[in-house]
Amino acid sequence: MEIIVCLKQVPNTTEIKIDPVTNTLKRDGVESIINPDDKTGLEVALQLKEQFGARVTVLSMGPQQAEKALGEALAMGADHAILLTDRAFAGADTLATSKTIAAAIKGMPYDLIIAGRQAIDGDTAQVGPEIAEHLDLPQISYACEVGYNADTKVFTVKRQFEDGYQILEVEGPCLLTVLSTACKPRYMRVKGLVDLDNKEVQILRRSDLVIEDEVLGLKGSPTKVKQTFNKQYNTNKQKLVLDPAEAAKLIAATLKDKHLI
Amino acid sequence: MNSQLKYELFEKMVKEFTENEVKPLAHELDETERFPAETVAKMAEIGLLGINVPKQYGGAGGDMRMYIKAVEIISKACATTGVVLSAHTSLCVTPILEYGTEEQKQKYVPKLASGEWLGAFGLTEPNAGTDAKNQQSIAVDMGDHYVLNGTKIFITNGGKANVYVIFAMTDKSLGLKGITAFIVEATTPGFSIGKKELKMGIRGSSTTELIFENMIIPKSQVLGRVGEGYKIAMKTLDGGRIGIAAQALGIAEGALEETVKYVKERKQFGMPIAKQQNTQFVLADLATKVEAAKMLVYAAADAKQAKDPTLSVKAAMAKLYASETAMEVTNKAVQLHGGYGYTREYPVERMMRDAKITEIYEGTSEVQRMVIAGALLR
């Protein structure tokens, strides 16, 4: 089985702060990590590899420094790593990104493509599903469990919603987007780290893709950011002194009024 | 890929592992004096028990720098877990790799490197530590095998290890040259675990007595040559001391980190104690010593990797300085924490107790000074 895992390097948003003047992310000195949902996607792929045998390729689009995230993926057990990097790809929104990645995948063998549900820096959850559309593949988003029958070559996927789930069966080739709750990603292996000395990340540039210039990078990005801002919390405090029975009634009425209960 | 990335990601991995798997247990292991078997299994799974073992023997094929870094980072959170790794790697896997026959290496190293088996080392006896010529453990040559009788004490990983590198007298008349090293499996008839020590620090580490009663040891279990045991023990301890130095360095770094956090929070006289010059000057001195210890520890690790003939002195200096730094840093960390630092609610109390052993085992600070002075005055 050939599995491609799409993986994005993102700033660790648990450490990130927003510049109050410009309302943009302060990325200086913030550690870059593999996007958590994508890391889980890699773990799902590695578990399929262990159970059924597979070659796992990790693919990322981003600046040269994303090589580090790919190195981490290789040390976890991925077989091959590809980085799509070129000035022509810069400034891409989800549409331009998904078209670029789809163009790269088009020439590759695959039975399964796994992407994380969404990246913690943009939170759009669009790139995975868009890749599937560009490649005309069946897709299942929000996967939290992935099984495979090697005889029938059918994947059984549990698709999680807020209030329930679906169990779906799909034949490969297909695309899944997985939730970070699906499983706990493994640690990098010491041997995998030592072996990085003999591994290279395959670099793909603009010239390696068959795609029109208009759909790439900033030019190919219809998304326009109008404004970004820090959410202001309006606490609207009020102090009341009531006996417990009255207080309980008031709390219940207020919550009901706000449709919270 | 750029080989620097390997070290960078290795550090990241060990830090994540320590944060998630080691740190949360440190307090409980100390309180209950429990050996962290589950952590050892997890370390095995990711390859931490065979970091610097060549791939042909089932290891990861990494180097001393990586191994030492792992002991340091793990010990920063839990010195107990750190010494399990150090004793296993430096005192059991390494001598078998360096002095073992090809058969011995094939038989033992893959199982040790994978963590299927844990290793330990037995030299110390009630009347013989570094001064090994008083060894009371006797191995009598019976032609095709030895019969081994005796007792060892203070054995790290005792009762938990499957394989022990054991030293015993094979010819008392030759003194130090009458000592021979053996590879002993815990399942050997006549092998038993005696008293488990109740210790001041590293309380989760299993430290026990080993008792040998008429153990039949085939000659194929002799490690190195007959009579070469003392040399093997001393060379092994040269390497082991770097592991303990890394453990001490980790304890010092851990205590410093906890203290930096605490002094920013703790308010006295209307301000965080971090604003007071005494706090600042003490912390500045401690941080400088930690950095100096780090340089000595890494230099010793590089010397071991490069088979540098001055390893012995470098390892002694690293252990002497790092362990005394650990003691000083943890002592002052407790002082800066005030009354809270003396309680078991804050980790510096445990760290101070843990630091003390690094000045004692695998050669006391006095023995390190003997090694250093001995080389100077040769």
C-alpha cells in the first residue's frame, strides 16, 4: 500500500502571542511544530504500515525550514519525504495550496492520502478536502478510527461529529482527514534519528509541477483577509446579594435566557 | 540530511518523552521507592536503551553525545530514571561491547540494546569498592567452569537486571591482577538478591545486595581475559562516570529551572524575591557553574567517543565538578525556596537528596581527585 501523509509545519500556538498593534501573530522565537492533527495522521499511516505493510510518504509545502518537520516525520518512521518549496508558491491560501499539492500528488502512486483535519495556525479545515476534489477522490473528513481489510482493500472509517458518528466504508484510492483524538502519535525513534544522516528530503519546485501559473501562490489565492483582531471579552459584571433559593432561580433563568440550558 | 538536525531532533524527542512520561512520575517514585518499570519499557520501545550501540548488535548506532544528553535531560526531571539508563548502558552494555567475544556480544547486546533485558554491574563489596584488591567474591577454576561464591552490595538495578557484569578473585595471590570479570545471568542457579537498600535519594532506583552461592559459571562467561577484571572495571567506570556526571548535570539544571520559576513568583518585602540582589547573584553563580559543568561533561563524552587516552582524567573532572555543582545548586535552590523548599511539595527537596549520591557512587569525589592528581603527578 502506498500512503501519502500531508503535513504542515506550524508555529506552536500554545506559546504564540498576538501583536496588539498590528493584530498579527508574533512568530519571532516561537518554536515550529508538526501540526497536531497532521502528526496524528502520520501515526494512523504508520499503524497501517505496521499492520498491513505500506510505504509512507510525507509531503509538505512551505519554506525550506519545513525540512525539520519532515525530518521528524522520517524519524517517526515515514519512508520518504517531499518538500514543495518555491517562491512561486508563497502567499498561497487554501485553494492555491490544495491545487499545488494536488499537482504534486498527481504524478505519484497512492492508495490512501491522509491529511490532518485542520492546522492550528489557520483552522480552516479546507486543504485536505480540496485536495480530494482536485484529484477527484472520495473523501472522509473527521476520521477518528481507520481500519483496513487487506483482502477487499476497503477502509472502514469512523467519522466523528459533535453529537454522534458514522461508520463508513471506502475503497482506495481515497483521502481521509483525521482528528488529533484518533490516536497518540509515537515518539521519534532513536534509530530513525540516527538514520537521518543517510536520508534526504526530496525537493519539488515550481518547474517540477504541471500546473498553470495563475493558480499558484498569492496570485491564485481568492482569499482576502479584511481584518484580524483579538477577541475582546466583555465580562459585564453584576453583583447581587440573594438568598440561595432566589439565587438559584435567577441563575437558571439567566442561563435559559441565553439559551445555555 | 544535515547531521546537526539529528542532534536537535533527538533533544526534542527526549524532552517530550521526559515531559510526558518521566516528570509526572518523579515525585511518586521517590515517595513510594518504586522502580519505574513502565518507563523502562517505554524507553526500550523508542530505542533509548541502546542509543550508542552499533546497529549490528541491535542498537540505534548513535554516539556518546546522544546517550549523555539523554541521561542529562531525563535526570533533570527524575534522577532515578536517569541512573537506570546510565547503569544499564555504561556499566553493562559498554563493557560487553568493548571486552566481549563475538559470541558474547551476539548473545547479550541485542537483548540489552532492545531493552528486552536490563543490565547491571557488580564490583562493590562490604570491604572493597574502588579499592578492589580486597574482593571477597571468589571464582574457583574447576577445569571447564568456575564456581563463584560471594556477595556484592549497593548494586544499581539489582533485582531488576537480567544480566550482570560481575567481578571476582580468580587468583588472590596476584592481587588486582587476580580479578576476573564474568557475565552472569540472573537466572543462574545460586544467584539471589539480598537486602534492598533504603536510601536518602534516587529512591526509585533499585539498589540491592547480590548473593552468589556455588554458582556454576561456564568459562564462556569470562569477560575479557582471566586476570583482566580490574582493568575492565576501571575502564568501565571511566565511561560510567560520564553518565553519572550527566545525571548530576541534569539534577543541577532541573533545580536551577525550578528555582528561577519560583523566585519570580514568591513575593517578600513587597516584591518577587527575584528582584533582590542576593537572589540574582546566587542564581548567576549557579548558572555559570552549571554551564561549566556542561562543558566538562560534553568534553568527556567526546573523549570517550574519540577513544581519547586522557579519557580517565576528563571523566573524573566531569564527574567531580558536575556532582559538586549538583550538590551546591540543589542546596542553594532549597535555600532560595525557604521553608517551602524543605517540604516535599516542591521538587528541589528531592533533587537535593538525589544530588548527594552523585558525589559518592562510581567513585567518590575523593577518588576522582585521586585520579586527577595521579595523572598530574605521574
